[in-house]
Amino acid sequence: MILSASGWRKVFAESGDGEDNSPDIGYENALLCALIAETFAEYIKGRRGEKASVVVGMDSRPTGNQIADAVLRVLSAMDIAVHYIGIASAPEIMAYARSLDGFIYISASHNPIGYNGIKFGLNDGGVLPADVESMLAENFKKKCAMEDAEEYAEELLSKASDGDLTLIFTLGDRYKKDSLWAYETFIRTVISGTTDGRTQDQFFSDLKASMKDSPIAIVADMNGSARCASIDSRFMEDLGIEFLPFNNEAGKIHHAIIPEPENLVFCADVMDDLRKDGNENVLLGYMPDCDGDRGNIVYWDQKKQKAIPLPAQVVFALSVLSESAFEIWQQTNMPRKGLLWKAISHYGKHAVAVNGPTSMRIDEICSSFGREVFRAEVGEANVVNLAREKRDEGYQVRIFGEGSNGGNITYPSAVRDPLATVFALVKLLVIKDKVNEDGTLSKGLFHIWCEKSDQEFRYKDDFTLQDVLDSLPLYTTTGVSDELASLKVKTEDKGLFKENFQKVYLAEWEQHREEMDAIYGIRSYKTILTNGTNERYVSPDESWNNGNGGLKIMFYNERNRPYGYIWMRPSGTEPVFRILCDIRGDEFAAERSMLRWETSMIKKADEMS
């Protein structure tokens, strides 16, 4: 089992096959679930006392029910007040948990169907911080190492009464309705950027009215995910959006789970068919992963006249652009009561928090809006915690996330949400220029971006999403699912591996520096290490050993301007080593060459162990 801040995961299918869609987890896995549940129950009772309340939910994987059965038995026996809501998306359970003491969510996110896992959280809307997660992991491992661990876990499972379990399931429908209501209430705050109910109502009423002039139809490949049991249909249709879901039965997973371009093609095909059948309002599509916290985007390309999947890095860039412009738009177009921002003129510190391998296009976008960019190690929990730290330091951080994985987190949420992503794009397309009653012009979001980025020439009243895409800073970035983006490394000590890589890289740099200058214009580099929420620059003489953290080498041209970077990190949720390259401009050949160079150096470092 991989124990990380992003969740505890393993192949839970009894066969041990990660692609097995059997619901059976087997005897040993049931015992593991009992020890996991006790570990969290002890922690939550230590924080909240004997009357602790916890919501339990799961994504739509076949093994979810048997894992939930074991978890519910232990929680019930330990007198935890359990709110069981069955299949639910991650954003839903985390929104509902804000009214309780914590949550247990049974999910393996984007991993293959035979995997499953467990995430823990309190009532702040996100998963536990890495230090708390690490403490729980140590406690769990101690339980597994007990001489009588098997008998102990069996006893835990046997303590729950049938009556208590029956009551938990009986109350499930009521709690599910409560969780959906809590989620819808919360996502309204996230999208509108205000906690004031009347201001929200006016904003969504205006948004709905705008869509009468600019109608939108949105396609969703639900792929049997937890979002099949969520609010998407009702929420969008209430706002006047034509919502067209397919593969919309929870648990019936039709294809690979990860929402990367190779799986977004199914959504694109449906969009193409709908456009051919005459539905010209089909502009956007999305596909969530199994737990429904990430939804990457497909859009209708007016130039090519076909639906095109957007790379994850571009989805995040569009979201950051939209929400940054939206903050500026709010200052003159919404009452200040309940708003989640403070005016830039009075509160000058604005920031975006991202992970290490987020493309540098974000730095350019944020520079246009006067925002700083801070980077954390890969892992949603790390980015969430970094955003919290920056707020404590006085920064306004409305939007943050892992650009390398797509989707975004929009404050006050602490988890990615496809509705937040979709509505970032909807706001971008629908909130347009308008003339006020006094004759002044209120600029829309795209116009604000064009002005801030010195691209006023690009603005036109009938712009499309393609026009927005054409205005983005141009970078070539390795995709997460690229065949070159993951490697098997036999060196178990990742700190030792980094030390070996440092030796290899320094030798290669001296050997190839003239060639790098001649071909790419690269004159210098800096090494950057990320661990948790900490990012630091290190010299060639300092150790590059930062354990399982991220390592980035940033290259600079003769004007000391960043040209691009190579990045690496051992995955916290899969037994692979992730690598990535980000290059300024449309430079596919350079990105491939740099990535292969990085791969060759990694293999040399691995052979030194």
C-alpha cells in the first residue's frame, strides 16, 4: 500500500490485478480496512472527543462497497456518529464534511479500476496535512506489525451490531440529500466569489440572462464516475445550460479512468456528432475521473470545425486567467457585501499557488495580473497547504492547483472540482463587455485579460474560446500520460538517486554546455528542490538529495530569461518516476530532445546504485 498525503492506495481487487473490475477485496484487505478505520477513528476522537461525527462516502469503483462495509463496522463499534452517503464525488463529501468533524472517502482517484484507497480529512474542506497524514501512516503500520494483528483486526470487524449497521444504511438517503444540498450551496459560493445569498442570486440570474444571448450546451462523459450521483445536471440546467451527459450510470465504467487526451476523445466524438446533427450551441465538454474532483476539458474549435481535447496545463491556465480577470471584474460589477476578495488597490498581495511541474505560462499570466506564483511539491494537499500559508502571510489566493494534472481549486474550496473549472470557462465566455446606464463601458473577462497582457488588438465582441487560446503564452509541455513521462527506477533510496543524478548532470553540463548554447541559446541553469510547501534553490556544490521531493533544473538564455526546465519526482501514488519538460514557444522537437536527455541521465544515475 502506498501511504501518501494524496491518499492510501493499493490494488484492492482480491486477484491483485490492477485492471480487475471484481467487487471482491478478500480477507486480508478487509482486515487492512479495519485497521485503517480504527487509526482514523482514534485520531478524530482524540480531537473531538466521544461525540465525533464523520461522513463516509466512496467513488464508483466496484470494490467500494466491501471496503465501506469494513470501515462502517469499525466506526460504528467505536461510537463514531456515521453519516454514510454512498457514492459521492470528492468535492461533495468535502463540502458536507464542513458541518461535521471529518470524513473518510474511499477512492483511488484516477488509478485503474482494480485500485482503491482511502482519504482522510477534517471539516476544513480538504485532505489532512502531510504531517498529520504521516503520523497516521506510522500508527497504521504499527498496528499492522503487531504479532496478533490478524486476530485484532478480526475482532474489530466483529464488534459492530447488526442494528447499528442497519440504522446507518437506513439514514443514508437522508444524509445523501443533505450532502447534495451542502455541495450545491458551497459551489455557488465558489463560482460567484461571494458568501452573500442575495448577491449570489443576482449574479446567477445575470449569468443565466447572458446565456440567452450566448447559449451554451455542455457535453459530459461521466464514464460511470461518482459525478453520476452528483448535482451536475440539475445545477447546469437551472442556469439555462443545455447539459448532455452520457455514460451516466454510476459504477458502469466504460473506458480508462484518467481524464487525459487519450480518454477525452470519447467526449470529443459525441460533441462532433451533436454539431453534425445541428446543435451549434455545443461548445464545451468534460470528463471527470472516478472520484469526480478533476474534469479536463474538450472544446469546439471554430477553425478546425471539430471538438479538440485541451491539455491539462492549458485547462489550468485558462482557469487562472478567468478567475484573475473575474476578481477585477467583481470590483466594479458586484456589491462588496460577502465578497471573498479585497480590492487590489487596498490589498496589493495577490498570489497563485501551483505545483513544481506547472508550466511557466502561469508565471506569464500571473505577471500580467500583478500576481505572484508560489510552487509546492506535487500533491494536491501540498498546494492546498501552500495556499493556506500564503493567506496567513497576507496574500489573497483565489485560485490554485496542479497545472500538470489539470483542473483547479477555487477558494474557499480546498479540492479540485470540474464545476469550478467548467464555470471558469463559462464566465470567460459569457461575461462580456456591456454599456452601463451612465454610458461607461464595463469590460468583460476576456477584454480585461487582453488589456492586462498588452494584447488589446486581439479583443473583438464576437470572440470564441479559440481566440482566448490564441492569446495564451505559448509553451510546449510534456503531458502526464505521455509515454515518455514515466520511468521505472530500480534505486529504492530516492535521496541516493538524486545524489547520483547530480554527479551525472554536472558532468553532462560541462560536456554539452557549448552545444546547449549553440542549439537552444541556453547559457546557465538553476536547480530547484521542492518538499511539501517548501521550494528552494540550491547550488551545484550543495547536495541535491531531497528524498522523495521534486527536482527541477531551470535553463536560462543570454538575457537571463527562463528558456524552459526539466523536472522529476517519484510518484506518491504509483510505483513510477515522473518526468516532464516545459519549453517556451512552439518547440516540440526541443521538448522531445530535452526529455530524452533527461531520461538518459536518469538511467545513468540509476545504474550507479
